[in-house]
Amino acid sequence: MVAVIEEKESAGSAQYIEFKVHRSPTDANRILGSWRFASPGPTGMLIDQSKLGTPVEIEFGHVLDCADQHGIPFVWVNDPDELFPPYIRR
């Protein structure tokens, strides 16, 4: 099971995927989520990532699925502007 954390320090030394929340550059009313998961090590081979322009709710589901499939224990929601608060992440 993947735990959603609000601060990356909450993961300690465990691996996590950062989920960045931001406004669309072309539509200020649209909230987007972006993330990228690469293999550890010097090659950093891309395993999966968000798709450009996909709404935050859809990408949040995708990042949780990716973390679960790859045994990543945490997803850090990096949302300094509180555009995607915990009470709407269902």
C-alpha cells in the first residue's frame, strides 16, 4: 500500500515519487499534476511519467498505481499553493 505524504522528509530514507501540483500555463483555472519515475542508479532509465496536460485527479490515480506496481512506499504531494488539498484526493 502506498502512503501519501505532504513533506518529503516524512519518507525518511525510503524511496518516493514526487507528485508536483501546478496551474496550467494556458488556463489558470485548470490544475495539473506532473510526476516522473526513473530507475535508481546512474542510468536513471525512465519507467513511467505523467502525460502533458492531464488533469490532476487523473494523474494522481496514475502515480499511485505506478508506485504500488513498483513497490514504492510513498508519494510526496508537492503542492505549495494548496491547489489539490487532501480532502479532494479521493
